[in-house]
Amino acid sequence: MADPLNKSLSSAQEAIGAWLHHLGHERRASPRTLEAYGFAGRRYIAFLERHRGGAVSLGDLGGVSAGEIRAWLANLRGAERPLSPRSMSQALSAVRAFHRFCDLRLDTPNAGITVVRGPRVRPGVPRPVSEDQALGMIAEPGLDPDLEDWEAARDAAVLTLLYGCGLRISEALSLRGADAPLGDTLRIVGKGTKTRIVPVLAAVRAAVADYIALAPFVVESDEALFRARRGGPLSPRHVQATVQALRGRLGLPDSATPHALRHSFATHLLGAGADLRSIQELLGHASLSTTQRYTAVDAQALLSAYANAHPHA
């Protein structure tokens, strides 16, 4: 595909296309990030076109005022399906990135975006499951009579990777046949193509080995390790649906998601005395502040134990 920056750009719509091309090919953003940023950017341009009564050129982007950007945010808040403060903050972050790209790559700076502040968003606290709940989720697929033995072993292996190695769903499903059998460590390419090395517990190696031994097909080295019933790569939606069914059978709250197992990995390590820097490396967080959210969970658990155990509580 030709780089759209190699041709002259004149419209804001073309600038959006060039920005997304830059994110996908130079920054190697994930498909999910491209989808979210593209949606926010196009929605922003569509608002400006309605607000100004016509097409917006590349040069017009440099003159968008802080007042117009605030009007766009107000439009998001008052839409038929209004965005939450967190979603509005994410949309503003996407538009900031777009204007930064226009400044650095398209010679179209904008001063208004620098003075606009998004809605105040209270940082969310991760909602992990307990150790017993995590182990119950991992064991439950083996009790499902509707699953063949290899499918139950596959689902258990994926969930074991999420909890035992702190992987995201996409990271677990990105494993190839060449990664098996698992060794003492795994090389994981996470968000932003950031590479990290995670240790592999014996229980994780055993779970993956059980799945491979029962699988009704041979997985080639360049193929996805985890396969669906019809032989194609296992999808993230399957893992999400599996955990949703497990929640119902085990009586777990809605917060018990596949990602909650990753939260539990970090929280249980912290509770056992692991330091934040080590957990940051294991999770692949770019910023320590992201990892520090788990200290709030650990503090809540400590206060809860105190309230339940102290005679004067």
C-alpha cells in the first residue's frame, strides 16, 4: 500500500486516513486501537463539518478553536447515546493524537487542542477474583458434559495462561505451534509490539501439554496453538463466552471476566510480597502508574480483613 503522505493532502478526511495509516504501519497500533481512534477521529471531523456547514480542509484543522473542541465534547455528552466521562476522555485523547500528527507530519499545528481539558475521570480499581474463584474457573471446563475432552483441556489451558502468566487474551491466543511444548519462560509481544519475558509455572506447562496431547490434530509450527472445534484459530469471543458461562455455573459476579484473571495474577503476586517493578515487567505495562492501581486492591483487601477480624472493628 502506498504511503498517503507521499501525495498532497487537502481535506481533513484525507488527513484522518493518513493518520490511521501512520498508526497502523509506523506505530504498529493494534486493530482495536485503529478502530477506536478511527471512529473518534471521523466523528470529530463529521461534527466540525456540521458545525461549519461544509467540508473541512486540512488547513481548516489548524484554525479549529478551543471553543469548537469543547462544543464537540458537549455534543458527545448530549448525544442520543451519550458517552461516559471515561469514553469522552479517550475520544479527546484520540483527537489530541490526531492534531499532534497534523502538526508534526502535515505542518498544520493547532493551538486550541492544547488548552482543552477533558472530563475528570476517577481511576478505576481492578476487580480481580479470589484464588479459589480463579482455580474454580480453570477447573470448571473439565466438568462440562457438552465439551469434548480436548476442548475442555484447551479452555482450561487458555485460562491457566491468563492467571498463571498474567497474559491478555490476545497474547495467549497469539501463541503458535512453535511455542509448544512450553519452556521455563515465554517471549510475549504485547501492546505496542513491546516484548517481555514471562516465567512459566509447572501448572501452566502441564495444562498446555494436556491440551496438546488430547487435540485431534497436529498443530504446525506456524499455526495458532489454540484451535476451535472446526480447526481454525480460537477466537477471543469464544474465551469471553466461555467465562460468561462459567460465571453462571459458579455464581460469580459480572466482574469475573477473562481479564480479571490477569488482574488476579498481579494482585495475588502483590499480596504475596512481589514488588511493583517486577509486576510491571511481568504485565508489560509501559508506565508504573498503571501497575500501581493494584496497590489499591491490596489495601482494600487488608482493610476488609481488619474489619472482619479485629474485636473492635
